[in-house]
Amino acid sequence: MKLLSRIASVVRNLFRKEHVEDQLDAEVKAYVGLLADEKIAAGMSEREARRAAHAEFGGVEQVKQTVRDRRAGAGLELVWQDVRFGSRQLWRNPGFTATVIVTLALSIGANTAIFSLVNALMLKSLPYAQPERMGAIYQRVTGPGASEQRTGIDGEKWELLRDNAPALISAVSGGTSGVNLQSGSRVQYVHNARISLHYLDVLAIHPLFGRNFSPEEDRPHGPKAAILSYGLWHGVFNSDRNILGQSILLKGEAYSVVGILPENVATPVNAELYTALQPSREGEGGGTNFEAIVRLRDGASWQDADAEINRAWSARAQRFSKNSPGSRVTYYSLPLQKAQTATLRPQVLALMLAAGFILLIACANLAGLTLVRMIRRAPEVATRMALGASPWQIQKQFWIENLLLALVGGTVGVGVGVVALRGLLMLLPEHFLPVASVPLDGRVLGFTLMLSLLTSALFGMLPALTARRVDLRSSVSSRAVAGAGSLRLRQALIAGELALTVVLLAASGLLIRTLVHLETLAPGFNPNGLMTAKASLDDVRFHDPANFRNLLDASTAALQQIPGVQSAAVALTLPYERAINDEVTLSDGKESGQEGITDVIYVTPGFFETLQMPVMAGRAFTDADGSNTQHVAVVNRAFARKFYGGASPVGRYVNKDTLIVGEVADVSVSSGMYEGAPLMSEQAIYVPAAQVNAHFLELIHIWVQPDWVVRTSGPIEGLTESMQKAMATADPNLPFSGFSSMKEILAQTLATQRIEVALLGAMAALALLLSVVGISSLVANLVAQRTREIGIRMALGSTVRQAMVHIGAPAVRASALGLLLGLAACAGALRVMRNLLYGVGVYDGPTLLTVVLVLAAVTGIATALPTLRIAGIDPAKTLRDE
Amino acid sequence: MSTKQTTLLQGTLDLLILKSLGAGDLHGLGVSRRIEQITHGAFLVKPGSLFPALHRLEEAGWLSSSWGESENRRRAKFYRLTKAGRAQLDVETEEWTRIALAMTNALAAS
């Protein structure tokens, strides 16, 4: 009851103030009147009575004020008054207010954008039911070559897992690749993912229409079935319900549509349609090509699951230990979310750290600005304290102003963050992030709010502490308070800012050098003037090697007819792409019997010429290398070095009867065999497309679609249409998908590095800007504060230059200290970047030197410019100004 | 009674106001006179203390107010006890009696 009554009172007092005041006034007047009535009744005259009544009552206004002070909601009203006063103050100082808000908006915006990423990748749950019950299987190797990673599994391991782990619902996928979908007369290149029977069950996704695959459909040579994504069903089949149960022509064969997925459903493989994997121990299952995901059944625990997995694969683990003595392998499960974001996590966290640095730098700037403003307002503060304000009231006023600034800055910061995030997402290639979208949800907004409050506390705290030590007498009388202590504080802030800026600049410098290194690696071929396109040969029409050969011959011939095209070729994979690797056995000489892994690429005869890859020894392929002649191969220099110790490989035999007839230069590929640089040279063996056997053909095109590549003498109008038409003459039902130049393929492979550079570079630039602003404002303030002192000095004989040096000295000293601190910090901080750098060491001399020089120059200018105003100081005038 | 003494006995003032309204509605001056009367002149409550107390008690929900006419047909604000106020009066009376008894015993001891 009491609480309700109080709330009602607060509301009434705040919103019906006039009414309440009128009532109080009337009540007081009535009291005085009644008092006078008493006295009149006692015999006084009316005038006497009134005067006596007023005297007895006391100060009317004071009584009213005591009522107002004790009223419910009085505290709130005081706060509201402070807010209005603070807003007026801020409005009257547009320069200060604008600087603070812009600084806050930029730094908070950067943090909001990065945190949205962190939120989407790591904090938000995956968009599946009970995502904490979904996991990936990791492999831990102890002993020499220790590692912990998620590896692919082969058919044997899959069957063992499926049959011997009742605590889990298990499923595997074989990957996503391009296939030809024919609907009516139109053939399209669409992305198909091959999934096992219970894949959708692990994800807890139920088809919107139709059903999941049946066990028969997931058995080798079982009936061919497909499940469509909502997007494909809508786009290609116009949301026609009748497509369910019908056949579609996929990969050249009839597939029956058994299900359609709901809208806005995301799967880890992100495909437009799904076909049954039909896993076995042969073919695809012969190698570690399946990726497993699992879901815990109800009532089971992850310990149960891990125990079952290790038991199921114990025979394999023993085999591993036998083959690699001293090593042991165990298996464990990790939450799926962690597994999917494993590679991105360190980079996103590094970005958060950088964004945090920027916020600290911004706070340092703002603390400095606020400190100066506080000093300038010292007379006002002193006057208020003389009039009876307590230090707490003064502080409350400043806190409220800081809070206002922080809230406005934070709100604008959200806007900045949204824009920045949108820009960032546009930079990223499709499907780069393992999440469907990066939303600005409640958690992000809450984070931004908290950050705003924190920064207001940070930059408000320091100056607010100095408000206590205001000396009344000197503040009221003198216009400028020396504030030596505040100078030291501001110098410390500048030094801190610069130290952080040094670290950020050095980090981006190293990343830039890494990117430059990767982009300027000797390509091993001539990447200019090339246009490439993919077509899907995962198609029953091309399982027959004869058809395959005819297609390649006809298409390359047709492409070469296009005016301006110098040469054309086909290759399974191109430089900068990830190549397929396979085992190879050396068959002669002292290395006979030696086994190893190598990239395998089939090419048409014109390939090396089209790419202008120099043939260093022997010869390239010719049309004479056909299906019934000697099996030949061409290897690259890395192959020769790895297997033959650098000796010429020409004339040697591999894989029993394949003769090496030539050696070519190394090209950079997207690393697939080793976890290393994003671009490196790997040992490779090239074989003529005409000599590829049927088994290999069928298998290889499940995973990778070959590239057609043409070299032109110059840019050609409508090249892509001409290429499409040329392909149509060879096979009208084989569409090209996506044309790219080699530069675009390179950009795609180096996407991560480019984004790192863009983001960290932007933040380093922002940090530099903030630091420069901080230093200039410090010096400008010093000039303004010490104008009298400078005037006196100049009157006593100092030159303008000497005055400039004297005033600029504190800033220069602070900057120098900051640079040194920053370099020292680099020694420790940059070490965490080791795994991100290629071709440049962590303590790279030139980078650090450049950073120091740039900062020295920039801070020098920032210090010098404001001091130029000293030249305009007239000593006589300043001395007269009192 | 000086202002200083009144603030020390704020809780006492609340109790006195509630008690004075126990018999019937009164306006502000009436409350002051009644307190004077029932304490046999010991406590003279000044407007500076009375007004804040009355408003506070009203906001707490123990008093309600309405405008009416005094004996001389002057418009004035009258206060009355609410049901909660009556209950509060009983509670505080009991509390005060207990304290007074305890103090008396304490001071009587040697």
C-alpha cells in the first residue's frame, strides 16, 4: 500500500507540478488566514492580525521549499534539473560536444561491429534445436607430430561409428560440388551436397514437404533420390507442389524428388539440393573424405559418446600406433559450434582486442578534453561551492553531463557500427562465415549500452576527482588555473595512446607485408590475359572416357575459334585453387618402391602453353599422348626435389608404367596437403586428360569440377558469351558456371588475408587519427592556457621559436615516451600473430622502423601546427589583459 | 519548542499528528492546535515542521486530504486518517508505549 501510494505521489508530483504547486500555495495561504482569524477572534484588528499571523508563520517560501525538498520524487527532479543544465552547457560548447560525440561514435561503433561478429559466431547458438547436443569428432595425436584436429573419416570408420555408437545419432557428408540440373530445356550449374541418411536428423531439420531419405536410397547403387532446398524449389520449380515424387535430370540421370526443406534453413554444407551419399568402403570411402557430425541421443552424455567412439575405432587406433611408433591417437567430441568457428576464432578475438585498444585511446583523448574543460569551469564550480553546493552535487553534475555524452555517443555509435558491419559483410566472399547472418540483436545493443556507460565512467572519473581539490579563493579570482598536476596526467594519457597506436600500426604493417608477400609470390605462370570457367562433369554422360575425351577436344577446339583467343585448355584444377592429392609410388631406380603423396592434375595438351608455364626439361603433352599409347606424366620442380633429390625426373617411371616425360616450373596452389601458408608450391604430377581411366574419372568429378581456361591477346568484348556459345557447340546441355580471371581466383584464395589487412588497417588508421587529435588538442590547450606566460617570456626577450619549443616540449616528451613504450609492448604483443604471418618475421625491422618514422613525423606535425599560433601573440596585449 | 528539538523527534511528530486526527478531520492549523492541547502545551509545532510532515504522511497513504470550509467559512485543506493510517496509529502507539516503559525502567535503576 505504501509503495503504491508513493508511486502515485511521484507521478503526480512530476507530471502535475503546476497543480501541486497551486494547491500548496492555497494551503499555505489558508493557514495564514486561519491564524489571522484566530487573532481577530482574540480581539486584534484585521491589519494587526494579518501582520502577526505572517510573522508567526515564518518565511512562506522557506516552508514551501521544505515541503518541496521532502516530496516524493524530489530526488528525481533534481536529477532532471541537472540533466537540463548539463544539456544546455553541452549545447553551448559545440566544439567540445561534437568532438566527444564523434570520437565516441567511431570507437564504440568499431566495437559494436566487431562484437556483432563475435556474437554471431561464438555466442549465439547455432540455429538448430538443442545445439549443445550437436558435436564434431576430433582426433588427438600424442607423441612425435602431436596434433589436435578434426579430420575426415573414411568408409570403414564411418561404418564402425554408425553401428557401434548407440549414444549418438551419426551422419556424414561428402562435401558440396557443382552438378548439372536440367529442368525443361534449361540446364543449370547448381550446388549439390551429398549427405548420409540421418544428416537431417542430426540437425533436427524435417522436410517441409515429403520425407527424408530412406535406408535403401542411402545404400550403394540404391535408388537415386534428391531433397531440394526451399530456395531452389522456389527459384527453379516455381514452388510447384507437384514436383514431389517426380523425376528431375541431375548429373545426367533421373533423380526422384522425395523432399523439400523449409524456408530459411541453414546446414553446415550450405547447398541448393541434397543427394544421398551412399557411403561404402570403396570409391570415396576409400579415403578420409567424409566429414562427420553427431547428435547426442536423449539420456546419453558426452562421456558415454567419447567412450563408444574410442571403442568403435580401437582397431584403427592400434593400427595407427603400429605404423607410427611412439604415437597414440584418441578421439573426442567437441560442440559443433566450436568446431565450425575454430579457424576464425583467434582472428575475431584479435580484432576485438584491437577494437578495445581504440576505445582506450578514445577514452584517453576524452579524459584529456574533459580535464581541460573542468579546469576552465573552475570559477563556475568555485562560485557554486561558495553558494552552498556540496562537492557531491558538483560531481553529480559532471557525471550526468558525461553520461549524456556517453549515451548520445553510444547511440550514434550503434549507427556507425551497423554501417561498418554492413560494409564488412559486403567485403566477405559468399559463405565465408559459417553463419547465415550477423544480426544486431539485443545482446549487441546491451553490450553497446554497457560500453557507453563504461567509457563515461572512464573518461569522467579522472577529471571528476580533480573537482574536489578546487581552491575556492584562487579559482574565483584568477582566470587560468595552472594545474601542473593535470599536465602530467595529460602527458601520461598521450604516452599511453601512442603506445597502443604503435602496437596497432605494427600489427597491420606485418599483415600488409604478409599479404603483399603472398600476392607477389612468383606465380610460375603468366596470370594476365586468362579467363576461366567451370563446368560440372559429375554427370553420367562423362563417365565414359571416350565421351570425356570428345568433350574436351570439341570444346577446346571451339574455344580456339573465338577471335582474339590465342589458346585454350582444360585442367582439373588451376593454380591458386586447391588440388586433389593422391598416393604415388616410384617404380624404378634406387627410389623404387618409395611411396608418397602428390597433387594430381589432368590437363589437355595446350595447358602449359596457355598458362605460359615454362617447361624446364623434356616436353609437354601432345595430341599423340592418347588412350592407347604409353602412359606419360609431367612433374613439377617440387616433385623432382622431393622424390628425386633435385635430379632430373625425365625418363623415370612412377605408378608402375607411367613415364615422366617433362618437368615444369612450380605454381602456387591453395595448400591442401599441409597446414601451412594459404598459398604455396606443392609437389604435383600432371597427366594427359586423354589417359585418365574410367574409375578415376567417375570419382574425381564427384569432388571437383574442371576448369576451362583461355588466353586472349587483349581484352575482348563479350568473351564470356562467346565462351558459353562455344561450349554449347560441343555439348548443348553443359552450362558454364561463373567466369573468373586468375586475379579473381587469387583474391578468393587470399580472402582471409585481405580482410585481415582491411580491418586491422582501418583500425590502426583510426587509432592514429585519434592519437593525432589528442596530441594537437593538448598542445593547443597549452598555448591557450599559457598565453600570458608566453607573453611575459617574449616581453623578456624570448624569440617566437624559443617559445614554440618551450610549449611544445611537454608534448614531444610524451610522444617519445609513448613510442618507446609502444615498441617495448610490441616485443611481447606481436608474438601472438606468429601464425598469421607468412614471409615476414614477427620482429620485422623495416616494418617497425616505418611505424616509428611515420609516427614521429605525424606527431611532430601535430605538435608543431598548434604552436604556430604563438607567432600571433602580441606580448603587450597579453600583459594588458587582466 | 525550537526547531532543533522538533527534528529530533520526527517520529514523535508523526505519531502526534496521527493521534490528533484520531477524533476527526482537521485542517493544518487545527492539527497544530490540537497537538498543543493534548500535550498540555508541551509541544508547539511550527509550520516549517508541520507542513512537510503532513505531506509526507499523505504521500505514505496514512492521511487523505480534501478541501472544505472552516468555522469562519474560509476554504482550507482538511486531513483525515485513512484505514491504513488508523492501523499505523495503533502500531506506533504500542511501539511508543513499549519504548517509554523500557526507558522508565532503565532510568529508575541505580
